[in-house]
Amino acid sequence: MILSIILGAMLLLASFTLKNNQNQFSKFSSLLKILGVLVILLGLFSSMFKQIDAGKVGVQSLYGSVQPDILQSGLHLINPLLDITDYDIQTQNYTMSAVHSEGAQEGDDAIRVLSNDGLEVVIDLTVLYRIDPQSAPKIFKQIGVNYTDKIVRPVTRTRIRDNAVYYDAVALYSTKRNEFQQRIFKTIEADFKSRGLVLEQLLIRNINLPASVKATIESKINAEQDAQKMQFVLQKEKQEAERKRVEAQGIADYQRIISTGLSDKQLQYEQIKAQKELAASPNTKIIFMNGKNTPLILSDK
């Protein structure tokens, strides 16, 4: 708009200059005057329309005074003198990582904190956040457009350092990791809210401990795994011993039943049955020794 007004004003000035000077170009003064007016009107008309893209809102300001009403996505008819600043209200992320190519800033941007036991712990973190649309004028007035470096980064790093001192290094790495994440989420969420930002999620990507602490943890884990393995072996041996005991008890019970349940007459009866079956075979011969003793059975082969 400003460029169009300046160009139109220059054309009007040129038309008046040509009109006052009597030369061969003075006949073009009227044409330049009309053209200058058209350029100014075109600039004013085009500046009366403002398009806000999807996922953004527009903050209106007039000569440094911020208007409370925001422009939602779409086409709007506005005062041509207004200055419109767009703000992205979609989810944004800010990553701080020790890996040079992963973070929002080049180089090692991980958060280094001191734990309760005085050890340095390195934390990789990703912050998911967005702008509260209704707070966009407040952000524009109090912070500006660079809210990431002014609010998101320093607040996150400070709150993580403030809360890490309540935990031991090993606890941060293992048992208290979720508790630590929830704790820093609540504190950062409150700070963001007061600034017009909404914290959606806080992701602890990695926690790195000193090498000596890592070695101690690995030794402890290996010892626990060995103990669990030995416990499994002992349990298996106990089960096998119990199985053998039950099997031996069953054999003993069987032998006791046999020894106490069979009489001499019953054994003689079973013997006679077996001899009768053998006598029925065509390959045997029966020889009676006497009438009282058991016959002797011989094969004809």
C-alpha cells in the first residue's frame, strides 16, 4: 500500500510539474494526474483486504496500538492503515539434543543438570506447544514474534534444572523418570500459560549418565539377571526332585499293594491260566510228572 501511494504521489507531482512548464511534454500532465490518482486508489483498495492463511491468526496494530480483536483464517475487509502480524497457532516443536543435527540449534544443545547426588546428567528433550489464539495480541505486545527464543527455550531449560535437583542420577535414569517428566510438565505448563502459550507434551528423548555411573548400573543389572537365572535353575531342580519323589512314592505304593493283595491261591490260579494258554499252542508238548506237582511244558522243537 505505501509503495503504491508513494508511486501515485510521484506521478501527481510530475503532472503538476509538466503542467507548469510549457514544453512538448506538458500535454501529458493530465494523463499523469489520472494515472497517479488511479495508482493511489488501487493501493488503498488492495490494502483494505487481508488474507489470513489456515492455521494462523492476524494481530492488528494501528500506529503502535495493538487491537484486542484477532483475525481468524480467511479473507477480511480491514482499515487500510492497520498493520497485520501473522501468528502460527498450529502445534510447534522445539528440540534440544546432544546430537548436532537433531536440535533446533546447531551443535550440542542438550540440557546439562546436576542431580541430587551431585552428578551431571545430560537430557535430550522435545517440547510440543502452540499459541493460544486469544492470547496472540498479548504475545505481540509483551514478547513479539520471537517467542521461541525468549520464552520456550529459557523457561524449559530453567525448570528442568530446578526440578532435577530433587532426584538422584540413577533414579532419573530408571525408576523416577516418569515422575520427573510429569513434574517438569506441570511447572513448564504453568509458565507457558501465563505467557499465552499452551504446552501440549513434553518428551524426554534420552537421559545420559556419567560413564562411571553407567558401568555401575550395568554391573548391577548383570548381577540381578544372574540371580534371577540361578533362582530359575533352583526352582527347576526343586520341581524335578518333587517329580522323582512322587514317582518313587507311586512305585512303593504299587509294590505294597501287590505284596499285600495277592494270596497263594490267587497266584496258583494265575499260573494255571498261563499254562492253559501255553498248552493250547500247537508248538508245545505237555508232560505230567505226577498228579500233585505242576506239569512241565516242553516245546517240540
